[in-house]
Amino acid sequence: MSTTTERDRDPADRVKIFDTTLRDGEQSPGISLNRQEKLEIAHQLARLGVDVIEAGFPITSPGDFESVQAIAREVQGPVVCALARTSKQDIDAAWEAVRDAERPRIHTFIATSDIHIERKLQTSREDVIGQVRAAVAHARALTDDVEFSPEDGSRSDLEYMAEVIAVALEEGASTINVPDTVGYALPGEYAAMFTRLHELVPALNDAVLSVHCHDDLGLAVANSLAGLQAGCRQVECAINGIGERAGNASLEEIVMLLRTREPSLGLWTGIETREIARTSRLVSRLTGYPVQPNKAIVGRNAFAHEAGIHQDGVLKERTTYEIMDAETVGLKSNAIVLGKHSGRHALKAALEELGFTVDGQALNAAFKRFKEVADRKKSLSAMDLEALLTDELRTGEIGAYALEDFTLKAGRGFAQAIVEVSVPSDGGGSARRSGVSEGDGPIDAIFKAINAATACDAALSDFRVEAVTEGEDALGQVSVVVDVAGVSGAGQGVSTDTVQAAGEAYIRALSVALARRSAPALRS
Ligand code: KIV
Ligand code: ZN
């Protein structure tokens, strides 16, 4: 397998990575990230080297607006982009949220397929053209960097969509993104659509053409690649492939596909691939969405060899069964970094090495948590620290429910839990409540006691336990999804004690479901 060197690379073949984890990704069922969590992810995306961060959809809620604004103000490096429909209010909200960024972008969209125009928007093709003209012109009066997307592009009448795109370009859009919104396209069709668009709209030669694919038929990455091979030079994707329904194209798969097959494809990105695994773990913990074990690139088994013949081959020569090196995606950086006797300075330095800047109160809280764990677990690796710190980020969140304490009595076939939780109170503070319940086992009892304490009838819909690292004293990571009156919430918890991790994951999932229930339902 030959590799392409930096020298051989043609700037015209550089593919821009547009990350939409915080916008389309956050539209996944059960996910609701707060401002601090979004900022943490955005900083990590900047370390990963993405070109554009789509930070949110500011008109949808004051919380989303504030998160986008905080990212625009704090995160350096990538373009910071906000989504807007074509209305003036949407575009003004998007601009207010991103205007302080080093490089702000407004992304405006409207559907161009007849089914969306007639049934969803209940308007006409002519009206859509008028809206696009006005929206792009207004956005361009605010910033030079405007992206336009004809939603449901892959199911739109091509000649009509070309007309719409020509209008967006005339008004000054510099990026045109044609989404496969419902994940219906086939790779050949999607590529042919771009080839034809180039013929119909010559002005596209001066713009960046972009792909945005959903995974309903498992083709999001294949379709994205087909679009890139047809000349597109921006790909919209999300970490771990999260997103509406079956998700978006997975960033890590696209990046490693382009890198591993660069000699054949000739396309390249500016991604620092050694940050991929860490970004994937951070997003998984903060969203509460576990990564499936056999997920390409970042799954636990992506570089594991089970069959004896394979193990033997890899020991003799790694490339007999591996097409990528786990180190390239940052999967092997798990050295021991701290021990039981390490002090506050050592913890701060280790966290800085991992990219977290923690001072003052946050450092005190992280140090307390570290000491509790180090007493039970002699040494902590980089992955342990990362898991604890991301877990700590969620503890003490204002306005969220939290598990303060619990006691358990359990025997064969019997368990009783008493929990103490803090619940948000009307004045913005919090109050303590306790709850008692019996259950089939300790975890069932603690979940039911949390329901009693929060007076919330949450039902468990998914529960997974895995170890953060290997070994008998490994930290346990529990992922939970609950349903509260038809609204789902996902949460994770990390601890040396699996029951505690489960309780924390459950109460976080419950908080997310309650927050989503009270949030406005406006989505793209
Ligand atoms: O899938 C889609 O069409 C979108 C647009 C808003 C770009 O997410
Ligand atoms: Zn989408």
C-alpha cells in the first residue's frame, strides 16, 4: 500500500470537513446537550481540525442561541456556522449568534422537492425562488460567508433545483450544499446529480459544492464519497454518525476512507486523525449515545482480531489483516498518567495534556473525584481521566436532576434502594428529595427509587454497561435511554461502582427527557 506525501497533494483536491454534530447530530432522538457540553465538544472539534463547525440552529431556542454564541466567541480555528430557514428572523438570529466568531458563516435552507413544497411548506416553486433570493441577499448583507442548501435536493426536480441554486449564487452564496435529506439516493444517482448541476449552472465552478447525506439505507458514507468523486469539495458529517433518524455520514469513516485510499482517490483533508478516538468518546459520553462495538474506525472491536489465524497473521505482519494503524486514529494512547499519590498540579498538567483547561472550583471538583477513584483504583490512564472529567462536567449542572446519595440492601432475589436526589426548584435553585423502592435487583431498585424521588414515571428503554479500560479494577461506564411520556432521553455515568454509574446515567437520561419535553419542537 503506497502513501501520498504532502508534496504530491493538489490544493484543488483538499476536502473541507463541515462538522454538524452539534446541529444535525443533536437532532438525534434522546440527545440534548447543554451549553457547557457543546462548548467542550466544539473545542475538541477545533483540536481535531475540522474546517467548519455547524454549532446549532439559533432560532429554535434561547439555549441553542446562547450555545452557538458561546462557541462563536470562544472557539478559534474553524469557521463557526449557524443554521437558519429563509425568514428574516431566522437569519438575524443566526447572525447575532455567530457574528463574534473569527470566521462566521450563515447557512440558510429551504426545501426544493415538490413533495416538501406542496405538502410541508404549502407554497409554490415561484415562492420558494423568491424566498431564496431574499434570504441569501439578506444573509450576504450581514456576512461574506453564506451557504445555501436546497433541502431534499436529491428528490427535487433537477432543472428546477438548478434554477434555485443559480439564484442563490447570483445573490452571493459561496457554498452550495445539496442534501440527501431522507437517505434515499444511490451513489451513482447522487454523483450524476452533481455532474448535471455543474452543466446546468456554470457559476458553480466558482463556488464550493457540498454533500450532506443521511444513513437511512446505510449509504451515507458511500453517497458522500460519490459526491466527492463528482467534484464536491465539502462534506457535511457528524462524529459517530449521529443525526436525524439513522444519522448523518460519520466523520471518522469519511476522513479515514479518504486517508487510507488517498493513493486511489487523490482527495485529502486537514484532519488531525490522532484526535479521532478521543472526539468519538467525548461525543458518546456527553450525548449518552454509546458507540456500537463493531463500528468502523472507533468501535471497540475495530482493531481487534478474534480468529487465531488473524491474530497469528497480525503478529507476523500487521498489514496482513489491518488496513489502518490504530495509532493513526488515536486508539493506542492509553498510558498510565497518574497514581494514587499524584497531587493537584500533576492532575492539572495531565488534564492539560489531554486538552482540558481546568482551574479554580472545577479543578477542586476534578481533584476530589480523582482522589475518590484513585483510592479504589491504583493507577489511572489517560482514558480513565478523560472519562472522569467528562462525567464530572455533567455533575452539578444547573437546572438538572442529580443523584446525591444512595443506600442499598440486597440479597438473593431482593433489593431495596433509598436515594437522595437534588431536583430543580422554581426559583432557579435546587431542593433535596428522597425516594425508596424495592426492585428485582440493585439496579432496578435504584431506578425505581429515582422515579419515586423525582415523581417522574420514566421507563427504561435501553441499558448497556462497558468497561472504560481493561483490568479487574476498570471504571465502568453505563449508558441508559429512558422514555418519559413518549419523549426519550439518553445519559451515561462512569464509576468504579456499576450501581452508582447506572444511577447517575439514569437520572441524567431522565433530566434530558424532561428538558426535551419542555423545549419547543422546532427542528429543520
Ligand atoms: O438533511 C438536511 O436536509 C439538512 C439541511 C438543513 C441541510 O440537514
Ligand atoms: Zn441533515
